[in-house]
Amino acid sequence: MRIVLHVLSWLVLSLWLATIVSPGVAAISAFTQLPAEGASIAVYEPFFADDRAGMGRMVAGYVTDPIFSATDAVQWLLAPAALLLALLEWRPFRITRGIGQLIRILAVAAALALVVLHNASMAPRMSEQLTAYRVAAAKNQPEKADAALAAFDEDHRLAESLFGVRMLLVLVAIGASAGATALKRPGTSEET
């Protein structure tokens, strides 16, 4: 049981890190390549006119939205699972110990709090702002579109920073897990 629990713990942390990194990688690719390739969506042609870069960013947003939504949903599962597994490894199974385990638990708890903040508050608001921008752009209403996009961009900058903090916290948890496991040597006491 201990081995299964330990493997699951590492697997969950690794998958969680992948769900944080993958949307960023997809966004970098889409927002770099699609504007350069002149990608477009017919309904937005009147709004963007000769702004090929703006049109490319609109297309890139459509391409990356499902990735962000899917990874947000998966993090609702992975973040609490990571905390539960960290707590189980500490007590009752005592697989990990010491300051490394404390750092791991604190890092995972903080990253979980960021998942809750983003998924419960920021992501729904950003989705509404993005929808308002797209609707206004499709109707060729520049003032409404610009206002919605400005609100989205403001939240997006904060969300991007918090994603970076979340990634750092998960990396700290992974490193601390290794340290906490290394402290648990054969022949040592099971008590912490």
C-alpha cells in the first residue's frame, strides 16, 4: 500500500505540473504562429479589417480556450488529490518526514488555494469578458469590444502571474517530496 500511495503521489504532482505548463506552451505556439500565418475567422473580418495580427490573436484564443478549460477542470481533481496524498504519506503511513514534508504540504496547500481562486473566481469572470469581446467584435462594435478586452487583459495579466506562482509551488512540492523521501532511510524510526 505504501508503494502504491507513493507512486500515486508522484504521479499526481507530475500530472498537475503538466496541466499548468501545457496551456502556456500551447498559447505561446498559437499566439506566435497563427497571427504570422494570417489565420482568420470570417465573422470577424469587418471588425479587424486590415489588423491581421489582431485577427490572428482572436483565432489563437479560440484554439487555446479548450486547452485552458480542460486543464482548469483537471486541476480541480489533481490539486486536492495532491494534498490528500501528501497528508496520507505524512500520517498515517509515515512514508515521508521532516522539513521536506512540511514544505511539501504547505506548497501543495498554497497551490490548491490558487486553483480555487482561479477556477472559482477569475476564470468565470475572464470567460464572460472574453465572450463579451467576441460578441461585440462579431457585431463590429469597437467600443464595447475594446472595453471587454481591456477588462480581460487586466485579469489575464494577474492570472498569468498566479499561474507562474502555482507552477513554482508545485515544483517546490516535487523537490520537497524528494527531500522528504530521502530522509526516510531503511532502519530509521517510523516516528517523526
